[in-house]
Amino acid sequence: MRIRGVCGRMAGLVAGVMAMQGAWAQPYLGIGVASLSLDSQYASIDGRSGTGITLYGGYEFVPTWSVELSVSAADIDTGPTVNIFYPADSAEYSILRVSMRKSLWTLRERGWTPWVAAGSAYHYVNWDTFYYQLDGAGVSLGGGVDVALAPSWRLRLQAMRHRFSARDTYGEGPFSTRSNELSASAMYVFR
């Protein structure tokens, strides 16, 4: 009899937590414009920047916490490569990031909310003309603000700082690299 009572209480607690999460759970998608800039030990990409696109999707599982997956990409001009000689070219710089995001208060309270985020990211620089790439993984930190525009629409402004270690196609490296990502985007929240 006691086991049934304990199991019943546990089931009730689990069902209550699941119902609470279901009431707050909100998946979302966003698209926007991003400015990416690099500061690297690798001279070919050091000081380079470009404007491109950012796409992201996330899941707000409680009112102020969410998990997010994003990709940002921009075309950059590159200098000559270091190890094997390829002349100056252009390349696509991409960032695939997964992060946890914490809002300081709910969007419903004030119509806007600042937030902070931390996570990990994979960085990939692919030269356009030549068979040559740099890639590596690292950490990302950042913050931003979400502003309510309509019941399901938000505006997001964000700044992310990335640090990663990259190797080239031929295994040379690691090259310590930092990048900045500034973006503005529109977000749709599924209710």
C-alpha cells in the first residue's frame, strides 16, 4: 500500500512538472542579418570581416531559460595563405553554435528582456577558389535583448564573442582565433 502511495505521489509530481513545462514551452525560429569579424593568429583571416545571414531555432523550456541552435555565415576576403601559397581570395566563414540562454525577466513582464548566453560553436572558413579550409571548435559568450512586436513576433539584437582554435586542410595549426558576431533578426514564437 505504501509503495502505491509513493508511486502515485511521484507520478503526480512528474505530471505536474510536465504540465508546467508544457504551459511555458515555446519553440521559436529566427532569421536576420549578421556582421562577423575575425582576429586570428592566422594572417590570411586576421582582421577580416563580412556581413551575412543568421538563422536560429530554439526551445524556451521555462519562462527565462532556453536552448538554442544557430548558424551564421558571411563572405570574407582573405589574404594569401601561410603554409602553401594560394593568393588572396574570398571565403565563406560559418559558425554553428549551440547555447543555453538565460533571460533576466520574462518578456511578458515588460515587453522586452535582456539576456545572456553561453555555449560551444564550430567555426569553418572555406576558400572559394582553392581547396583550402580552416576549422575548429570553441566557446561562445554573449548577450542581447528581445523585444515583443506582436503576440508571436519578436525583434532580437545580439552580440556574441567566440574563441576557437583552428587547423587548416593540411593539419597545420592550431591557430588561436577570436570572432565577434553582431546581429539583428526577426523571431517567430510558436504558441
